[in-house]
Amino acid sequence: MSQKLILWLEYAYHAFPAVPFIVKGDDDMYMKVPQFLSDVRYVMGGTQVQRRRLPLRAGGSTVPPPNTTVTSAAVGAGAPALPSSPDDVECVYWGSLRHFLHTQFNAGMTFMLHRRVVQALLEPKKTRRLDVVRLAAEDFTVARTAAYRRIMFHHEDILTGLQVHLALRRVKQLCPNGRLWYVKEWYARFHDMHAGRTHNVTWSTVVAHRCRPADAYYLHRFFQTEHTVAAAAAQYPSEDAHEAAAVAQAARWVAQARRDARTAALNWSGLPDVQWARNISHRRPYAVADGDGVAVYDIRYEYWTHAATNIQDGFRSLPQW
């Protein structure tokens, strides 16, 4: 995995010179892209801009009223565009942060790096034996086992976090305003399904890891309908009744998918746990993304630092349960 990651970063850095951010994601993760783009625009816009209204699809759902207190700039018409030059955008290392020894790393399911951070990681190292690009470009050999283990080459996400930490001085030399922002997402937003650090899929999920082929269809259906399901809460005598009705409706959709020639061959058993109607009061204001038909929520972030792991500038999403 580390070899593929380093070669991907090397390729993306040179193939897309005008792109400010490079994302790494596992092939078994599901990303709710409109939400992630909205969050990136908000944080990179300085977290001071009110949410712009998303264009609604025909017959779309509720948009926050003009006087709603909001804190996230969404994608779509009227949203502020990111600067065209990568050097006009501050540096970030964004994902689900975890501790390792004296530093932190973003879990490998999905993380995003500014291209100047990638540049610092790819530059030749003084200790050639531990140069990650060299180790990735050359064939594996048992003779280098000690070198692989020393830099955690067998865990690509920990490797990245350690390399960012080791190159932090160079990163700050390259980055606008001489700083790197660590952006931390909580488990309710970036999480595993089925195994690992699991969490129910809810309205707040952005990245779901360990996604199987049938799961992807099911999750897309969930995100396209969960906001309308939640809006119908007044029709039910209790939260339990509301959840039961939503589960029954989802079961009918799965039964139909099993009969559909396009999806019948998929394994529809063991679908991920989703939460349709629980804790509706915790939901944030939202707008429905045109095209995708999913709700993009007004997620709040707060300034955050962590001296013990040398994180001097950061943001973290407020817990969304």
C-alpha cells in the first residue's frame, strides 16, 4: 500500500500542477462528495463565510431560512470559488486523525494533502536509505526490511503522518503563511463499517470505510432519502415508530434491488447499519445538492491545537452523533 501511495502522490503532483489538493482513498471507501467539498470550501475559506444556498433539484427539500445561523460555505452556484493558484491556498493535512507515538496521522481510508506538503514528502532525503520515493520506486527486497520497518512502510497512513512530522520545517517553508493546518474529523463523519472502528451510518457520515459493492448502492439510496425521512417525523407517534417505518421502507427498496437485473448478482446480505430517524434533533441545517440529490449539512469546525504532537494550527469538526 505504501508503494502505491507514494507512486500515486508522485504521479498526481506532476500530472496536475494547478491542483491545490491531492486526495488518497482506499478502494473500499464511500465518500459523500458534495458534503466533503462543502466542508473543504468552508475551512479553506476561513470558516467565516455564511453558507451559500445550494441549487435545489426539482421538487427539492428544505433550505435553511435566511436568518439561520450557519457556519459552512457550500458547493454550488454562488459559493466562493477556491483560489486558482495552489500557493493562494493554505496547507492542510485532512482526515481522521489518530495518535502514533509522538505525532498524529490520518487513517488511510481517506486523507487529503496540500500539494506543497506532498512536495516536501517527495523531495530527496539526506538519508538515501530511508528515502520513501526510492523505496517505492525500486523493487521490494528483504535486505531492506529494517529500513521498511523503521519508517513504517508497512502502514501507509502511519508512514504519511511520520513523514509529514519529520518534514514539518520544510513544509512550513513551502506553505503560504508558513503553517500547516491539521483538520480532524470525528468518527461519526469518517468511520468503518462491518469491522474496525465502526459507527452507524447517519446523516453526518462523509466517508464510510470497508464498503462492499451492494453497500455503495445502499448508502447512496440512504443519503438521497434520509433527509426526507427525517422531515416526516411529525407523522409518527414516537421515534421508534419512525425508525421502524424507515427500516421497512428500506427493506422494500432492497427487495426491489435484488430483483433488478443490474444489481441482482450483488451480495445484499449484511448491509451496514444505518440510522434513519434517531437523534433527529442533532441534525444541522442543510440544502439539497443539485444533481446528487443528497443533503449537504452546515457542519461547524472549531480551532484546535495539540502541543504534545506538535500540532500548532488545526481545525476539528464538532462532534456529530
